[in-house]
Amino acid sequence: MNQASSLVVVDDDPGFLRLMGKVLKREGYHVRFAEQGLEALKLVQQFKPDLFLMDLNLPDIDGETLAQQCRAQTEPVPFIVMTGHGDERVAVRMMKNGALDYVVKDAEFIELIPIVVSQAIDRIRQDRALRHAENQLEETAMRLEKAQMIAGMGSFEVCPVSHYCQHGSSSLEHLIGFCWQENKMRWNDLFTACVHDVDRARVLEAFADFIQTGQEINIEFRVRKKSRGPEFIQLTGQTLNLRSAGNQPLKYLVICRDITEIKNLQQEILHISTEERQRVGQDIHDGLCQHLTGTEVLVGALESMGVIQDNPKVLSIVREIRDLARAGTQLSRDLAQGLVSYEVDCESWQESIHNLAQALGDSGQILVHLTIEPDLPITSHPVANALFRITQEAVNNARKHARASSIAIRIYAKTHWLGLEISDNGQGFEPKSRSRKKGLGLHLMNYQAEVVGGHLDVHSSPQHGTQISARFPITHHPEIPFPK
């Protein structure tokens, strides 16, 4: 291991140099010698040894000046001072100025010098390994910063004891308008400063629960930017594997991601799907319904003809055709009504849902239990429209696909959010195994909720019905348009 270590030794005593060379080479070091200080300095500059051993008293230059010139190099070489009796004060001063160690030239010097050199070499290697690890860590951190910037992400840590935010990435300034290098604050002050008024209370409540329980958090909100318009951010948090003696988490990792483009895409998907459903529904109403109605009218005229009236067997067939045409007309109208959606607002959403439930109950196909808390504080037209459309889609799914005989709808409000619960007693399904085609309605409902900053959960199992729950923000600031 010592064979890879190179030394330069300078001393004005040739006999002493030969003795040192014999001892150090026996230990496996590669040693170069000099009797003059300037000559030794040239060897140091040329060969870049691992360690430089210098005598304090040299004929051409004093040890302190030689040490200063060594430290002034681009890559300073570590050095050890060798001194005679009476020079210990100077040696200590040299230690303060960067020397690794000093050795007194006494009777035990030859036995002691290999140990001192070995300890110094070990220390140098440890320092180099530490600097290499620090450089790699800094490089990795820079790469992570760059990757987060490219991915539209940023991260920081939170101490659950002090509640202070730590180790924030520079990309957070782009995401949430907060310059981490200039500020240090607790998480509640951070969100108060960065989250828009519309979402602030909801985010503070959710994050406080995350800090208290340590359970993973996943929440979306709008930020209050310093220089540009608001953007949508997704925040996720989880505990790090750093725990106290009482097994309590010491750090939480929080990741922020810009989801503005995702919101825009979701809105575009909803817009396209709504237009297509409207077109198909209109085609069914104007095309198929009209044809079936015409068929029913013609069959009615045929039924009234005397030749048909005189033949009971033919009359029975004609009436059966008439009834099928009538039933087909009603089914087509129901299908068209389920596909065609219309806009509702804060004033009309309750009436629209009541009409939807009444029409379904009047059909005799399904029993509807509707509960809407009085005086619900909905002030957002997009939220009201999403609430109605999700309810409409869930009711249609329960009636047409789940073959439910009963459905319960409950709409209520909490402090900062609005809740929707829909459950039926239909045949249910296995969520993980449903096909993409069958799950399209659920995807659309999920998009409807997410676009307005809400969240939707679906629970179902075969023969045990389906339960849908959604949460929406109650308010919506006019300065923050939902993505177009």
C-alpha cells in the first residue's frame, strides 16, 4: 500500500538523508532527496509527491518561507516539519500554518519517523477520499437540480419537530416563487406566502395532518407567483428513513411538480369528449328517434286498416311491432339524454340535480334517494358544473350498466371543501380488471373533478354495488381561470 506513496525529503545533512532514505524505502515509500530548499521545491513542483518532509534550518531558505511557497502552489503538497531541540515553538507555529505534524530530531527520531509518515499518509488519503465524496455529492446535487428543472419539479425537507423547511432546491423559486437562498421559514409560513388565497386553508389543513400523522400526502393547489400568472402545483410528501430513538421520523421529504400542462390537457380532453358526446346524442335524437317515431306512426296507420282488423293474427303482430317501435323510441331518447350534457352554474345546479333524480324516479326504473344540505356555499361555476356532470354520469352508469334498483346521492359541505357521495346496489365491478372501454365514464368523472382542483375515489366489488366519493374546493377566484 505504501509503494504508491511518494515522498520528497530535504535536509542539509547528507548522512542524515541517507539514513532516512534507508528507513523510508524499507517501508515501501518512493523517496526523492534534496540538500537545498530551492532544489526540494523544484522536486515538489515536478513530481507532486504525496508528502513533503522539510528541515526548518536550510542554508538557502528558511523553513517558514519554504512552507509558504509550497502552500502557494496550484495544488499544495502536504508537509511535515523536522526540527532540532529548541525549535519546538517554531514547529508549533508551522503547524498552525498548515503543517500536518512535526518531528524532533532526537535519539528516537529514526524509529519514530516511519510511524509519523504512515499516519500522515493515512490522513491525507482520508482527506482526499472525503473531498472526492463531497465533490461527487455536490455533482449529484447539481444533476438532481438540473433534472428537477427539466421535469418541472422541486423538493425540500421539513423537520416535524421545529417545522422548519430545509434543503430546498433552487427550482422551487421557479415553481412557487420562493427564493430559498434568501429565506428560512416554517412550512405554514411558506404555504401562507406561496399558495393562493383560494386553496391556502385547504393546503394548510392537509399538510398539518401530514406533519402530525406522517401519512403520505398528495394534493393539488394554485400558487401565487411573483412575476407570472398562477400555476397549478401537485405536492406529494412522505417520511424519510431517519428516525429518533423513539422511532419518530426526523425528516419529511416534500416534492412539488408543475401540473399546469396536465390540467390544460385534462380540460382539452373534457372539451373534446363533451363535444363528441353531444354530437352522438344529437344524432341519436334527430336521426334514430325520428325514424323510430315515424315507424310507430306508420304501424299505427297500418293497425287501423280494415284488412288488418279482420285478421287477429296479423293484428297481433302489427301491435307487437308498434310496441317495439315505441319502446325503441323511448330507449333512444333516454340514451340521447344521457349523452347530451348542458352547462349549469351556481344558481341552477341544485335544480338540475333535483330534475335529474325526479326524472329517473318517475321512469320507475330505479329508486333515488337524494340529500342536499341546505345553503351550500358554492360560488364557483366550474365546480357547480363538475358536480352536476359527475352526478349525471354516475346515475347513468348505475342505471344502464350496473342494473341498480336503488341509488343514494348525498351532497354536503365541510369547512374548505364540498363533498359528493353516490352509492348504488348494482352488480358492481372489479376496478383493477375493468377494461379501458368500460372505464371511460369513470375516467371522465375523474377528469371533471381534477380540472376544478377536486379529487374522486371509486370503490366497487362484484355484486356489492359501487360507491363514488368526490371532494371539490368551495370557492374559485375570478383572477384564476381554470385551464383552457
